[in-house]
Amino acid sequence: VTERADVVIIGGGIVGAACAYFMCRAGLQVHLLERNFPASGTSRACDSLILLWDKTPGPELALGQASAALWTELAGSLDFGFEYARHGTILVAEDEQTLAAGCARASDLAAAGVHSEILDRSRLLSLEPELAPDLAGGIFFPDDAQIDSRRATLALLLAAQQQGLMLQTRAEVTGIRRGANGRISGVVTATGEIATERVVCAAGVCSGQIGRLVDFEVPVQPRQGQILVTAKVPNFIHHPLLEGGYVATVQSAAADLQVALVAELTASGTLLLGSSRRFSGFDRSTSPTVLQAIAARAVRFLPGLVRVSIIRSYAGLRPWSPDHLPLIGPTHIPGFYLATGHEGAGIGLAPITGQLLTAWLTGGNLPFFAAQVHPGRFNCGDISRTNS
Ligand SMILES: Cc1cc2nc3c(=O)[nH]c(=O)nc-3n(C[C@H](O)[C@H](O)[C@H](O)COP(=O)(O)OP(=O)(O)OC[C@H]3O[C@@H](n4cnc5c(N)ncnc54)[C@H](O)[C@@H]3O)c2cc1C
């Protein structure tokens, strides 16, 4: 069967879903191919925080702020609920030095419009009584939010389908065709072929495999993260909690294990405990060493957890990019676009990714940060718009 589409998106994670939503809304005829089912990759094996305070002021923060605003809009407009909650997050500081570094960060972020409130120890404990009594303090960031990433992926896909999206699951892309002039001409799956001149690779950690189908090297690597899930503990915490050292683990490119507390209560009352970071190829298995390190960090900050049962654990693969910014935009291969490399921020950054790629495809206005996330910065794309 040969069908035809203006754009074919490869990957039905949250990034592919957001691309589909904004492209359909702009009137493009879009076909999305997912080899398993929606959100079957990293977008179901993660936390779901929409964080601003982990972003560096400049293009990264601007990207985060634009995306956070889009999530607020989407929460008000999409039919299928995705548990959007804007309770803010709290940076917790184990010692005075970490608190001072957090305050310096909050002050830099304030200049870019990110709100925060410094919490001394007693105020911190009044907001979060389960925290250890010897912590130095914390910083409350009221603009941060939380969603359910699986529901959000479905919400975007359903809304896109209402605007004409052709969604095909169990459809693994095995080939990409190019014409004599090098332009993309079609996408091949086991069940057929779709004629198109534009392909968006939103395949997360598998983006390298998709790139190889057109002899294109995508500089994205899997960076594993593991999560512990507790039994239901409603109201155990009232905000997502992250330790001050979290940003250093995100920005580090060290190969060895990095662990920093991230605690997030889900709408169903379970607590998700992370975070770990490690380069271990495509290994999705959890390991006792990493889970024990996560548990030890969690108990350091929330001692009452020793009485709480763990019901399961999982691992996900973050699509890591070498300069810590995603790759969003056209490449030097005419018609081949990237929407990948979001590492630990793809849930938060999905909507702006969809909006930006739609602007590339339709000739819409590009914000200043489009150049900073352009794949061409790795010498693998073309900064001009001649191929859009
Ligand atoms: C432990 C952990 C915690 C995290 N916490 C947060 C957080 O709090 N906030 C945040 O913003 N981000 C967080 N992230 C990061 C976030 O989960 C990712 O950045 C995001 O899910 C990436 O989405 P994606 O759509 O690019 O990739 P994926 O969700 O992996 O989607 C890619 C899809 O492509 C499909 N695919 C691959 N190859 C093919 C093919 N050949 N043909 C067809 N389909 C194909 C896959 O099946 C998959 O469904 C976390 C990640 C982890 C691991």
C-alpha cells in the first residue's frame, strides 16, 4: 500500500506526539509511525516534571519557559486530561553551601522572570514535614509543574487525530527513500510505504538508527535513569522535591553513576524516587547497586521512607545530546528533520519542540533560540532555510 503525507513523523513518544499536534493544527497532512504503541519508550519510563530552575538562563531557559507556557495552554484546551498540576517544586539543600549556591541560581533565574522564594529550615519543614530536620533550607519555585507523561502523549495524539493525523502503531520504520536529487521521497515499514518529502525523526534514543537509514550521524546517546516506585503514600510530600546537587548531575557528562534526590508524588498517591544517570548503552534493566543508591539518598532527605514499601522499579533511557540542548530543525539532507536529544527534559520541552518544527515546515516565525537548537551546530545540518 502506498499512501501520501506532507510529513511523516517517526516515533510516538511525547516529542513525536507534540510534533503531530502542532503540525496538524497548522493544517499539514501528517502520518505518524510508531513501532510499538504510543509512549512505549522513554516517555513512559520517566518522571514528568516541567522544570524551569534546572535550566541555564539564555536559550535553554527561554526554550523551557516557552514550553511551560504551552503546557498551561494545552492543559486548558485538550479534551483528554493529563493530570497537569502547577504546585511548584522545592530545591532542598543539605548544607549551607548548597543553599547559597541555590540562592545564587535563583537570583540569576529571577532576572529572567523565574519566580522563587527562599525557605529557611523552619519554613521548609512547615511546607514539607517529612523532610529531615537537619537540612539547611530550600528554595520554592512556584512556576514548575507536573503532568502524567503517558496521558499527555495520548492527549496530544487524540487531539491531532481529531485534526486529521494518521496514527499507525506496530509500524517499525525500516527504510527511508531518497530521490536522485537526494531529497526524501518516502518512508518504508513492514506493512507498506508512505510517499512524502519530509520526515521528522522523533525516535528518542533510537534516533541514531533512523539517521543511519539516510547515512546521517545523529549525535544522541542513551543515558540511563532508574526509578523506585513506593506503595501509596498520599500527602507524604506536597511538592516535587529535588536536591540542590541535581543540576550538577544533569550537566555532568561523566561516565560513572550520578545520583541526586528527585521525589515526585503521582496523582494516584505513589511516590516516584530518582534520580540516577549513567551511560550504559541500551540497557533498560534496573540494578540493585543503583536502586540502593537512590533509596539511600531518598532516606537521607525523607527519613520516614524507611517505613514505606517499594512496589516496583523501572529504568528509562534519556536521549542525551553532547551540549545538553536538544536537536530541533532541518539537517543538510533535504527533507530530513530532527526532534530529539532532550535528555532529562523531553517531557517539559515537548510542546515547544512541536511548535518550532511546525514553524520550520510552514515558514513561520522562528524565535531566537531556534539557532541554538539547530542540528547544524554539530556540523550535521544546514543553518540556512533552503531545505525547509
Ligand atoms: C528516569 C527518567 C526521568 C525523567 N524525568 C523527566 C522529567 O521529570 N521531566 C522531563 O521533562 N523529562 C524527564 N525525562 C526525560 C524524558 O522522559 C525524555 O526526554 C522524553 O521522554 C523523550 O521523549 P521522546 O519522544 O523523544 O522519546 P521516546 O518516548 O523514547 O519516543 C521515541 C519513540 O520512537 C519509537 N521508535 C524508535 N524507533 C522506531 C522505528 N524504527 N520506527 C518507529 N518507531 C520507532 C519508540 O518505540 C518510541 O516510542 C526523564 C527520563 C528518565 C529516563
